[in-house]
Amino acid sequence: MSQAPAISPTREKDFPEWYQQVVRAADMAENSEVRGCMVIKPWGYGLWENIQKQLDVKFKETGHVNAYFPLLIPLSYLEKEAQHAEGFATECAVVTHHRLEAQKQPDGTTKMIPTGKLEEPFVIRPTSETIIGAAFARWVQSYRDLPLLINQWANVMRWEMRPRLFLRTAEFLWQEGHTAHETEEEAMEETKLMHKVYADFLRNHLAIPVIPGEKTENERFPGAVNTFTVEAMVQDRKAIQAGTSHYLGQNFAKAANIQFLGRDNTRQFAHTTSWGMSTRLIGTLIMAHGDDDGVIMPPRMAPYQIVILPVTPKPDTRQEVIDACEALAKTLRTQTFHGELLRVHVDKRDLQGGAKNWEWIKKGVPLRVEMGPRDITSRSVAVCRRDQGPKAKEIVGKEDFLRDVTEKLQEIQDALLARATEMRDANMKKMETMEEFQAFFAEGSPGGFALMHWAGSNEEEDKIAKDMKVTIRCVPISDEFAEEGKCFLTGKPSSKRVIFARSY
Amino acid sequence: MSQAPAISPTREKDFPEWYQQVVRAADMAENSEVRGCMVIKPWGYGLWENIQKQLDVKFKETGHVNAYFPLLIPLSYLEKEAQHAEGFATECAVVTHHRLEAQKQPDGTTKMIPTGKLEEPFVIRPTSETIIGAAFARWVQSYRDLPLLINQWANVMRWEMRPRLFLRTAEFLWQEGHTAHETEEEAMEETKLMHKVYADFLRNHLAIPVIPGEKTENERFPGAVNTFTVEAMVQDRKAIQAGTSHYLGQNFAKAANIQFLGRDNTRQFAHTTSWGMSTRLIGTLIMAHGDDDGVIMPPRMAPYQIVILPVTPKPDTRQEVIDACEALAKTLRTQTFHGELLRVHVDKRDLQGGAKNWEWIKKGVPLRVEMGPRDITSRSVAVCRRDQGPKAKEIVGKEDFLRDVTEKLQEIQDALLARATEMRDANMKKMETMEEFQAFFAEGSPGGFALMHWAGSNEEEDKIAKDMKVTIRCVPISDEFAEEGKCFLTGKPSSKRVIFARSY
Ligand SMILES: [Zn+2]
Ligand SMILES: [Zn+2]
């Protein structure tokens, strides 16, 4: 009876290929001819705009302001912070010339030849610690200038050999927070505050449960003292790092010379932090919530939360139906959901109804509303929820729909979070021995989050990563994970479990 | 009696240097160590955020959606559109390598060496016509796919030899609209619509009157069929091109192969447009409205529209005053001005009152409000308007202030527009002869907008530009400029006056 799903292959059959097909079917992004660089199409960019808007509110509520720093970084800046640079700047775009000369060819075409060689080459920022550090060094003189609480929305670039839309692209969009503080305590407080902001954003906005934790030394941001992470599980049971917040100690302040005259009249180095989230969140959202019919947008994030589909069987009632749909949209747009006016679209295109319907299913619009001549007469609408099957449809009175619509959106938001939490919990397992661990991550077994006691060395951690392609995603912060036990590799005592998983 | 102005030199004395000092005094931007690239500081970026937000609303109201395209452009794309490329791509940043190797030096330092030479170099986009054209060619198959109405917010880069903050920088931020249409009429309608949107934005948001007009062939965007511009006059009487909207005909569609199957079943090239505004608007705003005390922000654009300055003469009433200021701010923030919640800041820093006051004057905050212990008792506040002198202060009842505050903001907005219009009109002159023209633009004379009858050739136009550093800023659209006359150079009949001016 049931129709074939819209996306082929299914998640079960081939998750990576399902992902590519879902992105394409939802028309969210595509590869460009520039290796590793994507074009973010309007439906994908609309989601990014909502991510930006909602995160930006949180950043400002916590006292941050936005600024903008140069795209290009002099090589000498990277050379100052060698540890950071070696971890980061090895695969990046290098600008060596500043002019092109148009050369007419004998066949009438034009060739562009790079000229104007630069004395010092630049790299396109892979991240901005060094260039922002140089600005902070100019701005900070006294403890009165601190804290500096800055965020930047920007594009960054890291040359990628195996790009995947949203998940790993040479150019991507992100925000990078950079702050400088008088004391270690304040900087650590900031690091943890933004870590919390990220965890809240994922849970309450993207409907993705995360386990907040700290990275081990092996997995830290190059040059950081502590790296905090929010790790999500997606439907192939792999982990994805959705955001990180770093306490950088005085390392970057020393490299960039961010010094200030303290309250005690001595010169001191500032304590700095940095934290970031990127367009990778879009890939995370798709892999966390999507089903075999395509993307499912959590209502808080959806570019359109409601799409109204006019049902126009006969030309002579078409205009009346369209007018009624527009009127409904107008009324809906006066309502708010989490403080934002409802985003409602009326799809008036002259296309077959089934095709339109499936298009919006694949794009993941939370509510689809159909209205035709008979609905106008009976003052009702047909409502379809994206978190239910494509055929599920409820006929409700128009007034009831208007009254309950934001409640319905919240129900969908909650249902997505519940479903994602269930999926994660079902695939998170406490184990004690190496045999269990190896079986859990054996080829062909589904894997998931392995909660293990761990007291191994950095080298032993590396060896597991190399042998089994499994890493410690984080040392969870929550007390839930605290208990006495023995490291599954070394047998040494451990007071907490860590999370091992395969990851993106 | 009057105090020396805050900015030295004054506008009268040295306008270019005044401009640099104003930007610095308002803490809006600074030069970075990357040649020609600026750091946009929070007060400057806050203005840019408001420009973005308000323009974005207009773009969406007119049916556009945002998307994002790659930063890097393959040289082969530029070679396809040689006319465009030669006009644009000569001074730009060229990426030739994709890897850095860290080399340890004998002295313990690290050197970064570019490696991984690219087969085909890239340029950092100076504008995105070519790369967006390639995407449009993939997206457009049939007339049903048209119109495509896309906007991009992005950074772009043009190597600049003589950079000036906001006005001419190697990297700058902008929006670039790119649209494709079925017919010439539709594309021309779009070009004119966005031209109108720009003129409205400048007039009603930035409080800058502009003369909408068309560029002559000499001044057109490379490859465009028509270029429409909004030209503003700033206080040194020079013109600044604040935004342009281009009808590109089928030129770019042919170069990028944007073809579609038409209603008549024939393959046709699309008609495309592009239009853009940039961080240059910030420089325009500063030069249009600033005075010898610094920036003046039009209330619609100000990052803070109101700054409340607690007057705390004694420690024991300090907290009470601060609480009252915060309460006032909270009440103000529930009011809206042009649909946006009021942006209000309480400056609680422990600094001397006079220093704080001057800081906000130099930053151009429209309303400064002082409240101290005596004001609390008398339920009043002291209000200073930035468009009046630094000493002008009005004591008003707190309730009256709350009732009238948005009206007061609109008064300032209107006053700035009126002042800028008066300045422009006083410096715009109809002239008939070459002698008048030469005297108007002679060294040492103030210059301005010369309204001249013109029927010269492109070469004659070039010669004037070369000899006198004066160009035709636009052929105004408005009928006001239509009248019969004779070209001041050639004596040929002309039915309209054009605007000649020196320009940024
Ligand atoms: Zn929240
Ligand atoms: Zn307007």
C-alpha cells in the first residue's frame, strides 16, 4: 500500500548517498566548479539566516558585539604561533599575486596571467585567531579595556581533498567569537558560558540533544588549553562536533603580544577564548532529523514554517481559492513563534498539486496546509505535519487551526527532539571490556556512542584512533557519567566514562 | 565662549584629514597590517548591521532571496567575459597555491613556505557576475525557471593602491543582487526597481538626498548595457556613487550560457541585471552628515539611538541613579521607531561624565539623556540632540520624554535630510558656458554639481575628465532636468542637463 520513499537510496541502505540525495532533493546546496566550494542555494541559505539571527541574539544577550577583520592573513602572523599554524594552516589558499594581465591570444581568446608578485604572501583565513590577536594587541592597554567580547560572522577556507556539502567544504560560513579577559577565571567562565549557549541552541532551536563535554588533549584545537565541545549523534550513529569553545590560556596573547597594565600596575598577558559554529550545523540538522522522504526542518529553524497549497480544480474558482489562501497567510503572519513572526508561504505556481506537495515534503516544511473550494465553504483546512507520514492529513476548522497553530509547531519541535534523543539513547552503550568495544565498532555493526572508562595515554588513544577509526569525542561534563571503574584498555582506575565514537 | 570642536582639523580646513580623524574618533574602523584591508570595529559594524537589516527587508519585499556563491573564481571564467574582466579583474588577489609547509629555521623560528601549486589559479571575487552566471546557467532550463531573483551578502576584494577607510579598501563588504529574466522589459523593470529601492534607502534611511540617473557609456559598469546610479553630494562638494543598478542585456548570459526554452519553444538567452551597495555607504554617511565634533548618525541607522548617562556625583546615590537609568532604558526599549525596537544603551562605566559625553558626541548618537539624583526627585531628564550644538540641552519631564521620544528621533532624521538637501542645492548650479564651467571647477574654488547641457562624444567626455578631473556623474532621470539648450562644449542641441562633478 505504501508508496516508495521520495529519496533513493534510503538511510538504511546507504547513508552517505542518502545524504547527498536529500541535499539535492531539498535544493539546499550544490557543488560548484571551484573544487571543494559549494553554492548555498536559497533554501539552504534561508536556514543559515535563521541560524545566524537566533545565535546572534544569544551572543548579544551575553554581552558580545560584532566586528569584521581582514580576510587575508600575512604568513608572518602564522609563523608567530607555530603550534597553531602547524595544526591549521597547512592546507589553505595562498595569495601570491595581486594583478592579472589580459593577454590576447592568436585565436582571438583572452588569457589571464597572474602578475604583481607580493613580497609577503597571504593566506585566506582558515580561522582568525592570529589576525584578531594583532587587533586586540592594539586595543588593549589597561585592565579597563577588558573584557573584549567580539564576534565575527565570516567566510573561512581550508583546502579540502574530500569535500562533502555542508559537512566538509573548502570555503564555509561561520561565526567565530574571540574574547580577551583580565583573569583565567573570567576567561574560563566565558568559555563555559558559550559552551552552554551552544548546547542550548542545539537542543532548543535545532532540536538536537547534545552531550556537552571536554576534548582530550589529542583532540584539542591547536594551541588551546581546553576545548569544550557539543557532540551530536546523527542517524548513522556517528558523532558530529557541532560547536567548540576554547580556553586559549595566555598562549595566543603571548604570540600576539596582547598585554595590559593590571590593577597591580604590572604588565600582564590577557587570557583569551575563541568559539565557533559553522554551516556544518546544516549538515548536522539534515542527518539528525531527515527521513527517507527528505529533510525535516525543526519549526524554529525552518525558512518557511507553513506552506499553503491552494487546491484549484477549476479555473473559475481559482482566484477565490488563492485569495482565501493569501488571507489565511496574512492572518498567520501576525502570530509569533518564539518571538519571531510566523514564516508562511503560499505556493501559487501553476504546477500539479502532487508535485508541489512532494517538493515541500522533501524540503522539510513543518506544516503543509491545503485549501480548496470545498474547504472555503466548510471553513476548514487540511493540515499535514512533516514529522508524520506523507499521507497523514487532518481536516480542522480554520479558526481552530489559527488558534492552535503555534502549539502544533511546538509539538513538532518537541517530537523531533524526542525522536532524536530516543535514537541517541538507543545507540549509546556502557561497556567494560575491549572485546565488547571491538564488537560494538566491528565492520558491519551499527556502532554508536561507547561509554568507556578510560585512563590511557595520548599514544594509546592515538593507536585506537588509527586501528579502529574511533576517537574520544568528549569527556562529558555531566555527573551522570561519573562513576568508579577501570580503563578498558589499561585497567587503571577511572572515575568517569568518556564517549568513543566514529565521527564526521 | 564656544569650546574648540572635537575634531581637528575642521572640515573647512582639511576635509580628507577631517574624515580620517572622525572615523578614528568614533572608533568605527582602522587600518590593519594587511595592506588596504580595514578592521571594522563594533561601532562601524553596528551601523553596517543596520544597513544590512533594513536593505534586506526591502530586497525580500521585492521578491528576492539570499544565497551564497564561492569566494574564488577560476581564471577561465574571467577569460570568457573579456570585456568585463579587463575592466575589473586587473587588480585583484590571485590564489596560486593551496598548501603551506612549516620549515624550522636554524634559529628556532618557523618559516611558512607556499607549496601545492594549483593547476588553474583563482582570483578572490572582485564581483560575482561570472561565478553566479555559471550557477544560473545550471539552474535555468525553461522560461518557468525565470525570473531568478537572487541577492548575496559577501566580502569582495580589489587590490587598492591608495586605500581609504570605508571609501576605498582592498576588501569590502557588500550586497550584490543578480537576476535573470525572460524578456528585456522585465529585466529593465527590475533594474529600475532596484535603482528606486536604493534612492529610497538613501533618502529615507540614511537621510541623504540623491539624484537618480543613468551613467554615460564611459562610466558604465564593464559589460553593462545601462548603468543606473544614485549620486550623493558630500560636504566637500564632491559626488559619491552610493549604489548602482545595471541592466546587462544578454551579454553576460551569452558569456555564461544562460539559455532557456522559451514560450515559443525556441532557445533564448536570458536578460540579466546586477545591483550593489557596499560599506562605502558608511563613508558616504559620515561625509554627508558629520560636523566638526564628529559623526552624526541618522536615527534610523544609529547602532544606539539613545545613550543614557547616569550622573552620579556621590557614591551613596549611585546605585539609585543607575537603577533609574536602567528602568528608563527598559521602558524605552519597548517602543518602536520605523518598526524596530528602540536601541538604547546605559553607559555605566566609571569614567568622568564629560569624557563619556564627548565620546558619544563623536560617535554621533542622536539623543543623549542625562539623569542624576535631582532629576529623579523632579521626575525629569536632560536631553541633548546631536544635530544641535554640544551644549544645547533641554530639561523635560520624564513622562513627556517617553511620550515624545520617537517624534524627536524623527525630527532629527528630518533635520539631517533637510540640512543635506540644503547643502546640495546651494552647491548645484546651472551653467551655460565653458568659462563658467572652468571657473566652477578651478583650483581653490569649492566646486559642486554643475548642471550642463551636453552633447559631446565619448572622447570629448574623456578629455574633460583627464584635463579637469571632472566627470559626468549621471544623466538625471527626473523631468526637472529636461529643457532645450546647447552643449557647452560642442554647441550641439541638447534636451537635458547632465551632472558634472569631482567624485570619490
Ligand atoms: Zn534558546
Ligand atoms: Zn524605506
